Amino acid sequence: MKTKIIGLLAITMLSFTMLSAQKIKSFEIKSPDGKIILNVEAGNKLQWSVRDNDQQIISPSAISLQLENGEILGANVKIVSSKVIKTDNVFSAVNYKKSSITDQFNQLIINCKGNYGVIFRVYDEGVAYRFLTQRKDELIVKGEEANFNFTADHKAFIPYMWDYRDGKIFNSSFEALYKEINISKFAGDSLAFMPVLVDVGNNKKAVILEADLEDYPGMYLNINETHKGFMGVFAPYPLEAKLNGYGGINLIPTKRADYIARVKGTRNFPWRIIVISNQDKDLLNNDIVQKLSSPSRLKDISWIHPGQVAWDWWNDRNISHVDFKAGMNTITYKYFIDFAANNKIKYIILDGGWSLALDLTKIRPELNLQEIIDYGKQKDVGVILWASWYAVTQQMDKVFPLYSGMGVKGFKIDFVDRDDQLAVASLYEIAEKAANNHLLIDFHGVYKPTGLQKTYPNVIGFEGVKGLENYKWAIEDQPRYVVTIPFVRMISGPMDYTPGAMRNSNKENFRPISSNPMSQGTRCQQLAMYVVFEAPLQMLSDNPTVYMKEQECTDFITKVPTTFDETVALNGKVGEYVAIARRKGEVWFAGAMSNWNERDLTLDFSFLGDGDYQAVVFKDGINADRDATDYKKEVFKISKSTKLNIHMAPGGGWAARIEAPGSSFAQTGGPNIDGIKRKWLDIAYDSKSQSQKLDIYIPAEGEGPFPVILSIHGGAFMSGDKRDSQVTPMLEGLKHGYAVVSINYRLSGEAIFPAQIYDVKAALRWIKANTKQYNLNPDKVAAWGGSAGGHLSALLGTSGGVKELEDLTQGNADKSSRIQAVVDWFGPTDFLKMDEQLKESKVSNPMIHSVPDSPESLLIGKNLDDAPELVKAANPETYITKDDPPFFIQHGLIDHLVPYQGSVNLAKKLEQILGKENVTIELLPGTDHGGPNYETEKNISKVFVFLDKYLKKQNK
């Protein structure tokens, strides 16, 4: 009988086990390329695991949300429904390292009894999951279980919290070097902040991070019970706080609740992410945070302008060779503005001390802030103000409209030093209210970015990195750190590292200096940081006097954009070296850096388009190991077949600007005008802007009156200059008996369309009003430009009698704005059709124009689809009449920026009205945007044959 009872008990237990097993539901979902496999098991626990190419990356790991009422979302899971979705999409990126992102993933949604669910996504580069709830009442989240169980005791790169504010955990600056240790050696007295990188073997890396963190505490990591994995830890909800910590301006919680968050009953929780790479360099070009973050909530982003900043704090305002006492005073910041204006730097910053730390309305007596702002406006330089986070939280409803009204462009907000729920929610509130007042935000003393920069694109800076400022007082290994963060921290988003030191030191000679500080590593490593590090608001950390002494390096730095259209990861190994290339428009930039090891690398330039490019290269000098400021500049040709061997000194770097000769962006410097005897430079044709100036050149011989070539520079409506290399082919006109007038106009960063054509016409009217003084012929004027300059030339030619495109308050209203000829090189026409036409062209790496930060969108001030009337008004085809001048149009057939079909359509319409005899169009095979084919001697001669025909014939 006893045996029967035991047997019955065994059968009963077996039946219970089988019943439990039957209740477990398993799901498998693969990445689009089929290589990454995510498995989900839902039963007594909700667990996930990940394989990559048959290698287990994450072993089964439990996840759940624990509510205050004792309910656990993720325990005893009862699935109501599940669904798999495949998505293949492309979206536009704003203020980013590329202009568009391919968003391709497979998604599993599990809906569970209890009105909650979990979303799992699998990308080719990693996996992510998030909880969601659909309940009426508020939820109090007691805790969250997030486990990342690896298969072995792998080596990890771990940034620990260490500099606790007021000695309290969950209060730190989020700045730390990486401890490179096995997971089991995780410190018992601290937590790691994310991202954290794990070397899982076979050259694979896994990076743990989070995205779409809103109204919820950030996740830290601690070692879990497996001793080869991590678990999430969250700051408890703050109940009481006091001012203390650094300088008495940190708001430090003194009492915390026994829960982590109070949230709405219906919401999505943050994404938990594992990025997986099969080679280290793949981590350098990862978009997963952008893909997983909430879209922009701003309808109008035309006022948001990323750029570089002349920064005062790091260099302690140690300017010299001036006749005034440098310091935090009005005249010092005017000096900074002059430096910024001369180098086309968009902003200066007034760091801590311009006001009382806790009252932003009380300005330092030595500063006339309005005078500084107004002076900056005259020079086209914006002003950004530093502020403590606490002061902003107390005063933003007052100071945001106050300082925005004065003309301030943004705030650098510092010493957040927390990421509990209230701190995270505060950053979203600040971003929204700043946007309402057209203010940019740069967050410092802050946790890593998690997508706020996408949701509110006016947030264009995050610290959360152990930046250059630390080497005013630290002797830690900077070169190893700077070749680690691109693979780890930078996956989260932009990082305000603040590069640009001009006092550079090798390992032996470095010492921390608070005032007049230096950097570890070479000069070229500092230059390379401007290419490698993502920072839409990028600082120049050293002082203007030093930059002016090092103008050659300064010229390189200030020509590097802060956002890009394309990024290519060239090479890299975490903690060892990094090499990246980025494209803006038609100009490429490349940067490489090494740790303290001397290194040779081979860079493959197959990402370039067809034809020869000109590379302006800065490389470590032969003695850079002894004197880290030693560098050599070289200029040479490269092409997509080039494989270039580079050498980097210990702590070294390499940086290059690469462009096609004759590029309309023309960032190789200006022409040599010293030999032109008869010239007048920087003449103002109006006073609304410092941009409204022109240069006049006339032939060395003859008294005229000379026919005039009006040179209109390109640069995507947002860059370029009347004295850059674009004017070089036009200056050939001096040898042919033409005067050349090169004009600047307001770029889209200063004013939107039609300001640009207003300026071009105002300059033309000014020329006609002053022809006698300069020996010019007012009845013989041709416009010539490439790209954006070609567009404005064509628009000038077709809208000569259109008063709606003239601002007659700029003067000389009695003068006609008609001209006698147009040379249009690769200019855009119908902005709305450009994407479709580029697709038809089947060119490599076509630019996407229907995005918020495309040159055309920035010119119009709106998304193109939202402004069809303005787009029509900007189209030269709109105004064609029989009174228009003859046109000479050229366009490359493999132009990847501006489609040649636009020029073809313009020519057809001109021919219909002007007659074929007055329109010449040539399509150049094998020619991209700009490029050497335009500026050959043969082609320039063609242009002058055309101009001679119409500008040197006798008047009727």
C-alpha cells in the first residue's frame, strides 16, 4: 500500500510538472538577416535569451516589473495574444551623423492577462525589449527585474559611479574611465552606469544600454547571482531633497521612497537593449538609440542650428596680446565674438559666473549682457549661457522668455548629477519649454543620452563623458579612454567631450594645470576628435589667442561640420584605435586616433565617389613622440582606389578633409588674390547683415566700362563665402576683359528664403548704381554660380522683373535687376522632385532632400512638403518669360547631391520660351557634384565663348 501511495504521488508530481511545462509558451524571432535569434519563454517567469550565428550571447534571463500592490508583471504569465511584425522603413535623422536611417527589424508583441505586454525587437545589430501597460489608474513601480546573463565570465568595460555628490549613491557626474575586468570581479561597493561593453569572444562585443527613457529612472547595472551577468538597479523615487554637493548647487535627495517610479497606467516603459557586433568597427556606426526613441515633438525646427562654440571655461579666458584686462567682462567676450566671427564659429558661451549660481536674473556687474548679445548679432555669432540645473528648474518659466527675448540662443545646463524619475522628467520639461522659446539646450553633469535628442531636437549636447576638462586636474590615461568611448558611450548619442587643446603633451611631460591646461596625446589627435566624436554643439576648448597663433590647425577645425549626411566606420579596436569617415554634402572628413601605442594603419577610401579628390591631411610630425604639438600638413590627390598607409605617434592622430577639386562647397581655402592689382574688398551693399558685402576685381589693363561677371558662391545655402575657391574660375574672366564681382548673401542659418535672392538682387542694384566709380558696364552683367550659387544665378536670370523677390528697402530701387546672361553649374530647381529624380539616376549614396535638415528644407524654413508655395517661389522655372537672358547650363550625370534632371527640365522650359538658340545645356558623363571636369581649361573656355557672345556684342 505504501508503494502504491508513493507511485501515485510520483505520477501526480509528474502530471503537475507536465502541466507546468505545457503552460510555458516559447517564441523565436530572428533578425532580418537571420543571424541573430531571440528566444522568449513565458511561464512562471518571463525570460529572454539571444544567439548570434549559433553563439549564445545571453542565456535565459528573467525580466519583470514589480508593482507596489504585490503584483508582478512577468510572473505566472498568461498570454492573451501575440503577433509578429516585420518592418522595413527609412526615416530622416535630425542633427545626427547621417541624414537618413534605414529602420529594419522584426518585432514580437506579447499581450498578457492583466492588461500589460512586452515588445521584443530584433535588428541585424542587436535586440531590445520593453514593457507596456494599459490600465486606467496610476501605477507605483516597486522595482524592475532586468537581467543580462552571459554564458561565461567575460571581460567587460565597466564605468563605475565613484564621485558621489554629498556622499550619496545615485548622485554622481556620470564620468568615469572604464575598468577592464571580468564580470565576476565587479566591485561590491558601487554600481555601473551605462553603456557597458562585454567582450563575448570570437571578436564579438555586446553593449548594454537603454533608450526612450522618459518619466522613469535610468538603469544602473550590478553583478547578478550568476556572477557572469548583470542586473538592473534603479534609483528610488526622491521624496525630499536639499541643496548641497558641488558648490552648494546640487539638489541632493535626502529621503527616498521604497519604490522607483509613479507612472501613468497606460504607457510604454524604456527599451532595454543589447547591441551585438561581429567586429569592433561596427559599433562606430550604430543607430539603435535613434531607431528606438520617440519621434520629434517639434513641428518647426528651422530655428535649430547646430554648430561650433568658442568656450571660455576650460582655457580660463587666458587671452593675451590685448590692451585690456581679460576676465569675465564685456570686452573679453567681445574678443571671443571677434574670434568666432573671423573663423565662422556659430556661437560663444558664457560659462559659470556670468550670473549668481542660484538666481539667473542677477547678472555680474562687469558684464553688459545685452551689449554682448547685440555685438554678437552684428557679427553673426550667437550667445549661449551656462546655468545650474537647480536654478533652471526654479526659474525657467521666467528666464527662458527673458533671455530668448534678449537674443540668447541657448543654455548649457549643468550639475544635474541624477537620473531618478524626477530628474529624467525634468529634462523633458526643460527641453519642451526651451523649444517653446526657441532655445538650444546642452546638458552637462548628466546621464548618457537615451533619445531625448531625437524627441526634442533643440537638445543638441550631452556630457555624460569624462571629457577634456578632467585633465585640468587628472593624470589618468586619456588616449586609451578616447579610443574606447567611440565604441561604448557614443552608441547612446552625442557627447560633449570639448576637444581642441593646442597645448599638447606626450606621456612623460604631461601634468595637470588648472589654468592654461594641456592635453595628453598629439595635436593631430585633438584635430581628429572633431571628426570622430559626435557633438552637434561642438566646443573649441582652448583660447582665441592660441587658436590665432595656430591658424592652420584652427582652419581645419572650424571647417569640420558638427552634423553629417553619411558616416563610414573605417577601422577600430576598442581601447586601441579608431578610424571614421563622415560626409557633409560633397565633402568628406576622416579622423583616426591611437592610444599610447605607436601605430600604423591602412585606410581604405573606397567610400569615395568617382574621380580624383583632394585631401588636406594633418598627420603626426616625425618628432611628435617628443613634442606632441609636432605635425605636418600635406595636400595630395586620392581616389576610391586609394589605400593609404598612415602612421600615428604614441597618443597620436590623423585627420583629413577630402573634396573634389572645384567642389561648390569649396573648403580648401580661397584663391590667391594678392596678384590682382585693382580690387576693392568687403564693400557693404546693405546694412541689414554683416553678410551683405561684396568684392570687386577689374582687369589689370583698360579703363572699361568692363562687362561684369557676378560670382554667386554655392554651399547648400548654408555655407560658402565670396572669397572661397569657387570664385577661382570666375577670376579667369579678368584675363578675358571682364570685371568680377563676388558677393556674400545671408545664409539659411541667418535668414530663410527669399532673403538670399533679395540680397543677390540688392547687390546687383548696388553695382548698377556705382558702375562709374568702378568702371563697370551696367548693361552687360552675367550671373555665374555652382550648386546653390547656380540656383540663385538661374533664379536671378528668370525673375528680373519680379518685384515679389526684391526687398527694395535695401536701396537703389530705381535700378533694374535684369541681367544679360546666366551660367548655371549643377544648380537645383524643383526641390520637391529631387529625391525622386536622384532615385531615377541610380547614383551611389544619393542625398535625401525631403528631410528636416536638408539644405533645401533649411532654406525654406519648413519641411518641403509643408511649404509647396515657398518651394514654387524658389523654383526658377516659375518665372520664365521671353525677356529672360540666355542660359549656359552644365550638370554631371552622376551627381549624387543634385539630380541632373532638374537642369534638363529647366533647359526644356527655357527653350520653349527663349528659343533653342539662346539655351545651351551640356550633361557631363562621369561627373559628380562639382569635380574637376568643370574647371578644366577646355570647359572654362566654353563658358567664355558663351559669355563673349552675349556680353561683348554691341548694344542694340
